[in-house]
Amino acid sequence: MKAVLFISFALLKKRKKQTMVTLLGVAISVSAFVVMSSIMFGFQKYFIQQVIDIEAHITIRPKEELAEDRLIRKFDNRSLIKVYGNRPKEKDRILGWKEIIRRLEQNPHILAVAPHLESKGVLKYGAKEKPVSIIGIEPSLEVRASVIERFLENKNLKALDTNRDSVIIGKVVARDLGLQEIYRKVVLSLPNGEIKMVKVVDFLNSGITNIDATRVYMPLKTLQALLGKVEEVNVLIVKIKDVNQAEAVAKALKKEIRYEVESWQRAYVNFLKLFKVQNLITYIIVLVIITVSAFGIFNIIMMTVMEKRKEIAILMAMGFTSKDITLIFLFTGLVTSILGGILGFLIAFGLLEYLSAIELDIEGLLRSKGFILDRSYTYYLLGFFLTLFFSLLASFYPAYRASKLDPVEIFKSL
């Protein structure tokens, strides 16, 4: 075995330039896999975690039901009537919501439930206006069913209890209105024509642009009074023990509750599907890079076999078996992939350190001050073993060809 390893290293040293190029190809493939996985999964995990934290694990809403008695009916045989659709009944409330909460809190999978009253509105500050989504909440119940307080810049959630005319607005809402500090008064207009002067007591900064650009929280009773919906709510948010079981729990609740029950996975199904497509495209690109580096190993070993036919014949004449010859060239590919993988780790680590140090304002689906990275060591190991597998696969055929060379025919041709 020592002789086999010695000859493998000797072959690599003999072709230094080709070996270095191959090492660099393997290193690039490993580092590309690690860096792309870190960026891609860092973004996805951050988005999902923010959604789970700021939004409900499970949401209960009124169902949209068709009013059958409002359909146009055919009165006689001479009439020709075509119905294109039927407007749903407007039942924007949950009846008996307090009893539903008590029942849900007895479920072993559920940690907490909180009521919401949701409405559309417009905020006005000076000459600027902003359409918003208003959510009436009970702060004491909200902190149990969500982690909203984590995303408040000044942690003033309790101010909604002490001041009934206070609101918490999204950071992007504040930016668009020109609000730079709290305790400023803004004008809130509601769909029923009610106008209310309210005080901004905090900013919501979740990092999800769509939420921070529309969200406004205010005391539940204040919103109920303004909308003329005393003691009414139209949404219940549910927090469960295992967020990954939200869809299963939601299906079970549908059998018990006559309202619409939706898990966070179903609410954001389009984003989750988009992430799957993104993952597929990324891994196709990375596999292409790894395959190219594997072909580099294939070429260098194949060329070595063709150029060293005489040396291979001499080794066989000295007593080396076909297995020994195969191992010599397999070890050549193995050493190349291992050294290339180590170099790739160093390149990937350096690139991730550089990207993490870059400060820039990114605003799209998410808002951040730089790249969101997942620094898991799993990507290093997975990238290394993928490269190792493809490298050994590329080394196998040239090694097999070398082991099948006939030393007698080689000596005859000399």
C-alpha cells in the first residue's frame, strides 16, 4: 500500500501545472456550493422565521359563503337567464369567539390564542397619506400568541393598554409618511367615514417589507368603537407548540370549527414553492460546476494513463496486480479532491467573512443591512462529499483502463 501511495503522489508531482489547475477547479466547485447554499438558505430561513414570529401559526377567519337565495332564478320556459356569479355574504365576524378561544386553549397542541379585528384605513401625517391595514389587538393576549414585542423598536406594546388613542405603525409606513420619532400624532381614516387623531407610540420593524409597509396596530376596543363593531372580532390567531405541525393541526381544527382555518404554510404556499424552484436552479448550477471539475480530474488521469503506458507495464512486470494499478489512479483522484476540497473550504470561509462584513441597504421581499447568511457546517460537509463522489467517479474509468493494459503488448510496441 505504501508503494501505491508513493507512486500516486509521484504522478501528481510530475504534472504540477495540470494538478494545480484541477485542484483549483475542485476548490471553486466546493466554495461555490458552500457560498451559494449559505446565501440562499440564509435568506429563506430568515424569511420563514420572521413569518413564523410576526404572523400567526394558524389563522381562523370567517368563511365566504354564497347566498343561494340571491341567485337569479328562471321564472318560466320563455325566459333565458345566464348567471355569471354570486356575491358572497358579508359575514365579517366570528360569532362566539370567546367560547372558541376557551375551547382552543384546552387543545394540547395549542399554546395561546388572541383575537383580532382587522380593517383597512388611511394614515395621514401632514400632507402625506398612506393606505394601511389596521389590526385591533389586546396586548395582554397578543404577547402570548405572537412575538410582536420582539420587533418593536421601543418595546412600548403596553402603551396600547394605557392610551386608547395610541397606535403602533410599521417602519416603512413611518418612513413613507416622514415620521422619524414616536409620540407624533397622525390622522386615521376608516372605511365607514370615521376619522380619529391618534398618537404613534412605537415602530414595528419585522424586516419583511410587505408587513412593515402596511401594518398598524391599535387597541381592540378603540377600533371596535370606531367601526361600530362592539365586542366583535374577525380573526383569531393561534400559536402552537410545533410550528412544523401547523398544517396538520389546522386540518384537525377544521373538523371542530365552522370557520376558515389556515396554517402559515398554506398562507405562504407561493413563497415556499418559489423557494423550492430557487433551490432546484441553484443546485443544478452547482452540480454543473462540480461536473466540470470532475471532468478536469478525468482528463488529467486519462492523459497520465496514456503517457505512462510503459511505466504501467514495468510495474505489472515487477509484480503489481491490476488492483494495485487501479488503486494508484483512484488515489490520484482522491488526493486531488481532498486537497481541492480543503482549499475550497478556505476560499468559502473567506468569501463568507467578506460578505458578512459588507454593509448595504437591501430592500425587496426582506429588508436588511447586508447579506443574510446561514453559516452551517453542513454545507461544507455536503459540498466536500459531493465533490469527492464525482471526483472518484471521474477517476474510476481511467483507473480501470490502466489496470486492463497488457504489458506484453506494450513491450512489443516499444
